[in-house]
Amino acid sequence: MATKKATATKTAAKKAAPAKKACGKKACAAKASAPAKKAAASKKVPVGSVKVYHEKDADLGALKGKTVAVLGYGAQGRAQALCMRDSGVNVIIGVRPGKSFKAAKADGFEVMPVDKAAKRADIIHLLLPDEKHKEVYDAQIKKHVKPGKTLCCSHGFAYVFKTIVPPEGVDVIMVAPKGPGTEVRRVFEEGFGCPGLVAVFQDASGTALQTALAIAKAEGLTRGGVLECTMEQETYEDLFGEQNVLCGGLVDLMKYGFETLTEAGYPPEMAYFECVHEAKLIVDIIYNKGIAAMNAVISNTAEFGEYYNGPKIITPDVKKRMKESLERIQSGKFAKDWLREAAKGAPTLAKKREQLSAHTVEVVGNEIRKMFERK
């Protein structure tokens, strides 16, 4: 894609509306515990109304003398555990024998079975796949969840859709980095941090938010900024974004574009560059500076084409279907369908993976990416 001349100028984006005063502690706690439907039904939340926390707002002292058990040692489990340990937090790892167990051992952690880690921990940070939460919680964690302990997660799926129903007397919090585990660790080691979200689902101690903020600080998230939300908001928005934009929407848009060009007789390699490879270049600019800044550096032809043809492809009925998707998420239908699929061994998911790996866009992409491998 061609770029505009360096002399091209753009009008500055309009300033955001001034932030409204954040809600008080009691109001926020009440909102966090409100029924999921009510939390999701609120309309037109003004820009700036969300509470944002930074380094000065969090105190690692809230974790002094406490043991955090990270259950699961995948990308997020490893990144969060390493960052917390580097910040002076006492971290143990709970995971079953296998590759993850060996990886955690190699990283110098005290590693043990999930039930033993849950028993020892003051804070139980569950970072296993959503579909495994109920099974593992019921069999290995539930018996060790006593008053005074804290249950922690990085995605509210299990609590919002009630695959885990926590007992009274325990705090239930969420600390969610807004980035993949590899990115969380990379920026932490560089001295900065990914932004993140914190939520309080159940506040038995009266200090649940302070605990969540301390964990966020230990992971470097408060360096980037941490937004306070409800667990319902995070869960519904996360699922919606994945299904409609980041994964479902973007991937299908790439595939349709690739297929349209190749079916019209254009070389697959060129189609891959135009419809897949260059997406990263565009998104990187948006990530760093915003959509208007991206439009400022692409060609005038490309920008005009955005306004001319974009609405013809992404038509108003797409937004209508997005609203239907959000309703499926909020009503719990998607969660029920996914958990039912997972319970059967996820045969549909396996079939879809197989179909994607055989798609021409992946076959061509594997060859194209070799051009960028450093010898």
C-alpha cells in the first residue's frame, strides 16, 4: 500500500469529553455485584467515566506475607508468575505433571499438584482454559476455599456463567492483562507494562480491590494503566471482541478477500500480501497512534477507498448481526454451546482447525513467511 507524502497534514482528532467523577467505593461494589443482565444493559457510558489506576494507586504491601498459587503454566500463567516473583511476591505453581510442570521447575518455581497449591495459597489465581475451570475447581480447589482466602482469575467466564459458584467469606477478584502472555512479560522486562483490567466480584474482606491492584502492580500493569470494571463487563466485551472483530470478523474478512482475488485469477502470493500480511502494518499504526493517524500515512487513494467502499462491504446489517451476537453472549447461549462442545471433546473445533490448516491462505502464508526468516 502506498503512503502519503511527508508533507500531508490531517486535522487533529476532537478532544475527548471531560471525565466524569468516578463512582465511590460502595457504589462501585454494588455495581460489581449487580446481576449480569443489568450490568450489560447499561447504555451510552460516557468517555472518561471508567476509573483508571496507576502505580501510585496500588500498594504491594497488600501481598506481604501471602502466598499466591498460579494454577496453570501456559503463556499467561508463566508471564504473570514470573512478573509477580520479580516484584517480590511469594509465588508457587500448581499444575499436573507434564510439559508445563517441567517448564515451571526449569524457571525455578516450587511446583506441586493443583490441590496442594490451592491448600497452601492465600490467593488462588486460576489461569487454566475456561472449559476446564469447573472440573478442576470442583475436584481439586473447592475443598480448600476457606473464609479469608481470595479467588483470582484473568477472565470472568467461570463466575459470570456460574461454572464456579464461590462460597461466602472469600474475596473473588479479576486481574486481566490486555495482551498475550509473551507481551506481558516482554514489556515488564523492558521496564514498562501492559495495560489491564481489575474487577471485584465478591468483597468479603472489604479490601478485595486493594488485593487486585497489588497483583496488577506486581505484574507491571499499573505502569501502563489499569481500568476498573465489573466481571460481567470484561467477560461480555472480551467474548464479543474475539468473536466479531479480532478473530471471527478479521480472519473471515482476510479469507474472503484472499479468496475473491485468487478466484478472479490473481496470484495467491500477491493476494496474501494484500489481504493478510499488510493487515499487521495497518494495525500497528492504529495501535500506536489511532485510526486517523493511519489514514494520515496511507495514500489519498487508499483513504478515499476506505470511505467509498468500506460501507459497501461492512454494511449496517453487519452491526445488526453483531447485536445478535452480543445477545447470545449476554444470555449465556454461547457459553452453553461452547461448554457442551468442550464436554464432547471439541470435535467441531478440531474439524475447523483441520479445515483452516488446509486452506490455501495458510498454505501460501507458510511459504510467504519464509521470506522473512532470518538466516
